[in-house]
Amino acid sequence: MQRGFSILELLVVMALIAICLTITMPVLANMETRYSVKSATSTLTLDLLAMRYRAVSENAGYRLRVDAPNAYVIEKKTSGEWIERRRRVFNERVTIETNNDPVFTRDGSVTSMSTTYVGCYGRRYSKVSIAITGRVKVEKLN
């Protein structure tokens, strides 16, 4: 009676495992990218909506300023000066780009329209637009 596995059987099993890993690794990496971008987009959108609400309820201006490729700062205008309220930093793969810093006024509108792109490794995946009225709209690009 033979116990254990032969070398050939172990090599076949290892080859099957290697083939399975080769097939699944790119899928898992793509899933992680999509999750990171989706999470960053949701967080950004919720922060913008909260800024609009706070601008109206506190009768003060609020601004979102992108200060790093993967981070932004929420600031409140107090006595003519911008005071940092919160800083969000995402993982190094996420990129945030904006054409201008959106500033919510006391009536919930913004001083100028703004478009912010959220991406990964330099590729844009979602677009968050803010209309003059303060309406926030999210669009998936890919």
C-alpha cells in the first residue's frame, strides 16, 4: 500500500494552482481599483452635499480644495479667513483632479461651476459636477 503523493501528482496540482492564480490576479487587481475609485467618489459626493448643507445651516462659506493628487481639504470661511475643517486622504492609487475649487455660499449655491474627476493611476473613472445652483451630479466615465 502506497502512502502520500508522487512528485508528478504534486507538480500537476501546483501547475493547476499557478494557472488559476494567473487567471484571477488581474481580475482581483481590477476589482480593487474599481472599489477604491467608487469609495473615493462616494466620499467626495457625501462631503460636497454635507458642505452645501452646512453652508446654509451655519450661514457661512465652505470650500473644497484639492491639495495633493489623492487628498482634499474642506475649509470654512470664518471672519474672512479659510479655516481647515477636515482633510481627506485616499490611498496612493486614487487621483483627484478639479478645474477649480468649489465654494458653497450661504444660500447653497456655488460661486462657479466645478468639475472634479476621480481616477486611478492617471485614468479618470468618475466625474462629479457641481452646478451653479449647488446641485451635485455623479457620472461614471468607464
